[in-house]
Amino acid sequence: MRKIPQTDSVSEMAHFWDAHDLTEFEDELEEVTTPVFGRSGRTVLRVTLPPDEAEAIHHAARKRGIKDSELAREWLNEKLRAS
């Protein structure tokens, strides 16, 4: 049985619930009193890449089973820690 995704992405949750019925997950539901979605103190940084570089990131991320943005963030953090 699938689990409800743990994500901050409204679009990912919308996609998930478009494909699933709430009654499938009644045992996982819990009431929350604080906002679930909102700004997390992060800034969006747009990076324009040539198609070959974007495809290389996409391919590497897919091999690891993560999103392109997660891999790019990981690589940027590694570079920042090294400098």
C-alpha cells in the first residue's frame, strides 16, 4: 500500500490526490492546527542552462531517483561547503 507523500509541494500533493481517494489513507490522517504549506524561508533561484547540461542533470537525477532540483541543490551545497 502507498503512503501519503511527505512534501512541501502543493502541485505534487494535488497530483497525488488526483490519482488517489482519501478513504484509502484514513489510518494515516491526522488533524493539524498549523499551516502545512507556506514559505519555508527559502529563496527560489532560477538558473538557465544549455539543453545538454539540463539533460545531464535530469539523467543523473533520474538514476538516483530524485528530482532535478534536488540534485542541483545537493551539488550546489557540496560546492559551497568546499569553498
